[in-house]
Amino acid sequence: MKHCCFHNLFLAIALALPLLAAAATPDGAALYRQHCAVCHGSDGSGGVGVPLSLPDFLAVASDGYLARTIRKGRPGRVMPAFPGLSDAEIRAIVAHVRGFADVAAPSYGQAPLKGDAARGAKLFARHCAACHGDRGQGGKGTGVTFSRPRGAPVMAPSLANPGFQAAVSDAMLKATLLRGRHGTPMPSIRELGLDPARADDLVAFVRTLRVPPPPPLADDEPHIIRYDSPYDVEQTLEALKQAVIGRNFRVIRVQPLDQGLVPEGQEDGRRIILYFCSFSFLNEALAIDPRVGLFLPCRVTVVETADGVQVMSINPKHLSHLFNNTELDEACERMYRLYNEIMEEATF
């Protein structure tokens, strides 16, 4: 009887182990949908992020390169780091990405190549700088355009980015140069008429490229810009409109903060949002990063409290850091100054 009980127990454990193992294995497809698809596309065809499904990319991108890219990201270049993912989760995402094309994963050694960086610099200036930038800083924008067709499916990546430099091996750089990337403007060095031996020189030069990571925002940088108004809500709104118009912005609309959240006619008139826009500035910001459309048009909120009327808005300085795009820094700094000018003038 006792032997039978132990037998049944061991049998139950044996049957349960595969189920427990399956439950413990991360779902790469689900993790990709959660963290990657919004930028790279559900099928890896690209968007804000580069296309991952190109066979020529996956043929040279090692699993280690993909894993290090997910872990470290590309500071200031849209691709965020994912320090919170476990190694098993990252491996699951890599396996899912690997399934976008029927090509085998390459394997590389980590030994550095011995090329001539000075000779590579001349080759880079002649053949590579037009797309990748004279200092390897990469193309501008995110790879997404609006209101017109896009000529290339990917913006040239920053070869000087610290995340890229940490993720890529010399051998992978050389393999990319020798193969090129069909479907993008990236040719092979053979198509450029270069001796394949010159790949080592180009790799040696690329290894000298460096751009510093973007500086962090100051710890005391507020998320909200806030001013106290000496006027009532109606007077404050009128002063804001005049300040907005005086800076060549157009007033879009005025609405209660709780509009659509309460029955019509019961909105709180002490909490009002003013929407405004400069279409030239809007076009400029969208060209830098289309994702800023989530936060446009510009808006300022007027709120009456027991202590008086306050005027507030989000701090645009946090946007470029939220989107990991240093190209937004200047535009966000300009918007920060404009918000302060408008709100200060309206509450003076």
C-alpha cells in the first residue's frame, strides 16, 4: 500500500514537471508584443524602430548582439534599455525575433581585428559619412516620416553610440560590411569596388568613434511648471489667450478639465484646459519624432483652489528623456521657455 502511494506521488510529480517548466519559460512573442512591437512592428517590419525582419540583418546579427542591444539600448537614439528584463526573458525575445526570417544565427569570436584606422577614416569619409554622419552620429529622425512616402526603410544608425559599440563585435561589423543590407541604402564594400581586406580598416576606424551618452536631467527638475495667478479663472484664461496669440500660436479650444467624464452641463468651471498650437513648430517637432503627437497640441491648465488660482503645464524637458531622443532636446528646451513666458506674462 505504501509502495503504491509513493509510486503515485512520483508519477504525479513526473507528469507535473513538464507543465511547470513550460509555465516557467518566458513567452517571447508576448514579451515582444509588450515591449518591442510598438516601435519595430508586430512582424518586425519597422516603424519608429529599425526593421528587424530583414534577412541580411538577421544573417549577421548574433544572438549576443541582439541580447546586448535589448539590455543596453541606444542612449539618446530612441531605443531604450531594458534593465528590468531577466536574462531568460531577453533570450525569449531574441528567439522570437530570430523567427522573422529563415536564416541561421551567426556565431562570432570576440577577438578585435587589426586594421589601419587612419586608412579606414579616409574610406569612411568617402563611402559612409553621407549616411552615418562624419563622426558616425547616424541619420536624423526616427525612420518614420509623415505626409509623404519614405525613400528608405531605416535611418542610418549611430555607429558612435555607446550602446551600439558595447553590443557589436568587430566580427559582426566586418560581416555587415562584406554582406551589405539588401532593402536599405547599405551596400557591401564589394559593391563599392573596395577590396574585402579594407573591411578591417573600416572596423578599426569605427571603433574610434564615440559620442557621449545624453546627460541626465537634474534630480530637482520639476515635472510640472506652475504659476500662481492673482486673477480669477476667467481673467486668467483671457490673459493666457493674449500671451499665446502674442507668440504666434493659435488658440485651438478651451474646455473643462472633466469634460466627457461627467454628464454634460455638470462640468467644473473652476478647472479649465486651454489648447493652443503653432503649426510650424508642430511640423518641426513631428519631423524630429512623430511620437510627440501624443502630447500635442500644447496645453495649459487653470485650476481654482482654496488658496487661489494656479496655472500649470507639463515640463517639456522631460519629453526627450521619456522618448530617449536627444534630437528633441532643443525643441523641448524652446517649448519650456515658451511655456514659462506665456504663463509668467499671463499671471503678472
